[in-house]
Amino acid sequence: MTRLLIAASGTGGHLFPALAVAEAVESQWPVRWLGVPDRLETQLVPQRFGLVCVNAGGLQGRGLTKLLQLLRLLLASISVRRVIRRNAIDVVFTTGGYIAAPAILAARWCGIPVVLHESNAIPGRVTRLLGRFCSAVAIGLPAAAKRIPGSQPVLTGTPVRSSFLAPQALPGWVPSGEGPLLVVMGGSQGALGLNRMVRAAAPALLEQGCRVVHLTGDNDPDIGQLRHSQLVERHFSDEIPGLLQHADLAISRAGAGSLSELAVCGTPAVLVPFPQAADQHQEANAACAASLGAAVIVHQHVPEHGALKAMLLHLLGPRLSGCTAEADPLVSMAKGMKRLAVRDAEAELATLLRALST
């Protein structure tokens, strides 16, 4: 029986695709999970899979700092090697990030195959450095293919949770009415700059009958300051599949995970890339969606600037005024999102893992 070790840590962008792959193989293979203490996986994984944590960090810095980080990487690789040996692991799957480096090195050390999945258009540092040492590299967006030296990536798309692939009801707490539904989500950590842009734009939309659901994240001090019967603000929701499937338009950061969820739901989007994202990878992700007509890009700006409000009024205007579908830009944007979607990415990756484990 094949035993799988999944190395995924940190943000939902790393964890949720890995969870989708785990769900695709767990009926046939025992799955163990490799993570880092005090990260999101310690909340999401233990109820489903055995979790082992090791200390792992980045490879930034110079001089003594870089030397200490390399020593830490070596120690983490030794720890992962023990995990592989102790659990008789046959194949490793990782979604990149800090935990991927010791996982890849330990798998090579033990002589077992390792599959690396890179979801972003601009691969992360670990992917660029260690992709050549993996048995296979899978990518979520075609733009990444030429940016991983020494490998021949396979385009699989980025897996999403199964709840996004099945029809979901609109949550009962969403404002009722006939107006178009705008869903705002800044990611699990929230996005203060994006939230402030939205609050500056929302009153004009609410006055015209738009319904707004604003998922602010946990760290927004301004939640509750804007009040309207057609506005709901929440820190978080576990009903995002139902929200996106019924939304007329979404506002989102441009992380690869969020982009994949928007795509499988066919939800047109205004993408506001996180300006401090490593290597500007969110900008590149957003450009992939925009090139298909699936999304428009609005760069983060001070709330008073008004660019976001102008774009939202342009996109939602036909639905707010009852114009025909021919004049509605959201119709063609939804078609673009469906062209971007890959609905069986987890099955593609499971097939790849099975092929390497035989």
C-alpha cells in the first residue's frame, strides 16, 4: 500500500489545494501531513490527517543570517527524513513554501519520488531553486512553465475544495432583494488597504440597490462603521462556495487559490493584487485572468482616489439599471472565468502521484 506524505503549510493558498489532493487519494492511501508549528495547518489538518510539525523557515538574508537559515534547513531535512523512514513513506507531495525545501531534500535523500505543485504564475523561491530535484513539477497557470529552471512542468490547474465543485445554496444571512450581489474577500489574513477602498466605494453602490457582502478578515479595526440594510460585514465565512456561485461580481486579492475558486464558480472579478506580494506574483496571476477577459485589475490606492468605485459602477451599472445582457460586461467576464477554470486538478495530481508511486 502506498503511503503519502503531504508537505503544505502556512496560508490557505498552500493548504487548500493540498487538502483537495488528500481527499482525492485518502480512500486508497494512508496520508500523513508535514507542517510547521503555530501555522494554519495546526487548525485544519489534525481532525482529518496525522500531522507532524518541524521547524522550517525561509532562505532570505545574507551573511551570517543566510548561514543560520541553511543550518536550520539542514536540521529540518534531517527531521523530515526521520518522518519518512518512521512512517515508511512512498511518495511526497508538496505545494511549495518554506516546508517544501526540507521535504524535497529529504525525499531525494531517501530515494523516493516527490511531486511539487506551484499554483502561482511567478513561482516561489523554493520552486525555482529546487524544482529541478523533483520527480515531477505541476503548475496551476501556464505562465509559470518557463520560470522553473531544469524542469518540464505539467499543467494541472490548482485544486479547489470539493464544496466549490458542487452546487451550493446562497447563505440565508445574505441581504435579500433583487439587486446584484457583490462579494468582497481579502483572504484569510484580511486586507486593510482593500477594505478601505471598498468602504469608500460601497455607499454609491448601496444607494443604487446593490447588495454587498464584505468578508473583512480578522484584523480590521473599522468593521461595523459602515451600516446599511443591504450590507453585511463579517470577519470570515465558511460558506464562500455558495457566495461565489451566486455573486454577480467579486472583489478579491489575486492569490492563486482565490483565483482558482473564482474560476470554477464562474464569478467575474475585480482583482486588487497585494502590492507587497513576493516577486509581484499576484500581479502576474491577475494578468492571466485579465488576458482571458475574466477579470479587471484595479491597483491598490488611497480610498479617496475613486478608481475602484468607478470600475464597480461601470461593471454593475447595467444590472443596477436593468439593461439587456448585450450591454452587460459581466456576461463575457463569467465566460472568461470558465475558460480559466480547471475542475479536475486534484484528480490530475492524484493520477500523477499514482504513476510515480508504482
